[in-house]
Amino acid sequence: MRDRLARAIGTGKGAVRTTTGAAICAAWLIIAPAALAQDGVSRTELNRADLTGSDTMEVIVSRLEVAPGARIPLHTHHGDEHLIVLQGGTMRAPNGQEIPFKPGMTAHFPKDQVHGGMTNIGDAPLVAYTTHIVEKGKPLAVPAE
């Protein structure tokens, strides 16, 4: 299933690591404030702290909500991103493939991996909690479109 989603969003075989068999690349879920300029996408930062033992990295925990019809732009991060879906739904990948995002689904996006480009085609918001382990002083996300 991971390979199917990787092909759908063009990230390549094995680019996404998930922790559940039904988990699919949740590429749309983590975005920087600039990328959140899209109508219907909101990210609320819940906590930010230095990564223990590092002078250059920090951990950011956020709540992400994607309204029906909203699209997450393609983007990357200056570090790893992890997420868990709280309220699921269906997303449409750039190639038109419809992909279910179920509550409890998890995903990991390594540093500099392009992800996103998905649209919420459901009738309710998708909600996820995200954790970024990123370089301090750099934008949370970098647009890749």
C-alpha cells in the first residue's frame, strides 16, 4: 500500500515509512505557516522545545486540520516529521487516486522528502497531530511547487 501511495504522489518506492499495515503516506499533513496560506488548512502549534542533547535541533508538536476541499501544497522540511491521524477521511492524490486516511494511521517523512499535493475530498475535516524534529532557525516547511 505504501508503494501505491508513493506512486500516487510521486515520491518514489519506499519513501514513506508507516507503522500500520493500512497506513498510507499522509503527505498532506505537515506544513509550514507559509504553506498554510491555503484556505481551509490550519496548523496550531501546541509545544516547542529544544531537542535534548542538541544545540541545533528542536521538536515542534502541532494540531493540523484540513477542511473539506482544502489542498495541502507540496513541501519539504528541515528535519523529520511524524504524524498520527485523529479524524480521518479521504484524500485525492495529484494523480487522481483516492486514498483513505483512517484514525490511528501513522506516517514518517524523512528530512527533505517532498510530500503533500493532496486534497480533502471528504465532507468533514481531517485532523492529525504532528511532531517535527527540525533545525532551529529555519522555516518549518519549504514549498516544493
